[in-house]
Amino acid sequence: MTSAIDLHGAPHVERYLETNGEDGFHWRNGTTILILFTTGRKSGEQRSHALIFREFEGAYLVVASKGGAPEPPAWFVNLSADPNVEVQIKGDRFKATARVATPAEKPAMWATMTEAWPDYDTYQTKTDREIPVVVLERA
């Protein structure tokens, strides 16, 4: 069986959910993963995504980088349309509200996230779009 460290996308989400994060919470380079559940803006169907996260002042941060692509990831477009999301961290699944970090908040939050995954700085150099930090607050 492949370790979740080698998984991406749907297989990572599936393994994480099957094991309540026992396999999949810890990922590459010491990062930790949460599962974000959004509602598809067109389909209305629930979508799930394994994302690197960090806790920050009682909230959880994720980065809508898509590796520095010119367009944002679909999950970000979905939560922009409907900020009512669900989050699972290990076996704890809860409702949350998603919002983009304000210009005043973003520098400290970005620093927290690039400490977790330094490639975010590289991703930002690849695109003209400002890569947002998303704040997930328990509902």
C-alpha cells in the first residue's frame, strides 16, 4: 500500500477520510493536511480537497496557489461563491466559514504558510495574480 505521503488529489482525500487522518494528516516536509469540503458553484455537489494548513490565532489557514497557475484553484472559486464549508482535521469534522485574509492580516499569515511550505513564495513569482491566503473559521 502506498503511503499517503505519495498521494495527491482524490486518492489522498480518500485515504485521509478512511483513516480519520491517521494516514494523510502528516504529509511531505513536515506539513500537515486538512480536508476542505466546498459546494460546487455549478453542480451543487460536495467537493473535497486535501490542503496544507496551519493553525493561526484560533483559525486555520490554507493557500489558493494552484502551483502558481494564472487561474485560482476550483475549490477557491467554489468557496468564493459559497463561503460555508466543512473542514476535517484528523477525525474532527466541523462547519466553517471561509474568507480571504485582509491586506493587513496577509503578511503574517503568508509568513506562517511559507514557513510550512516555502514553495508558495516561488508559486507567487510564477503568476500575476495575487495568491490568496484563505482563513477558515469554525462556525
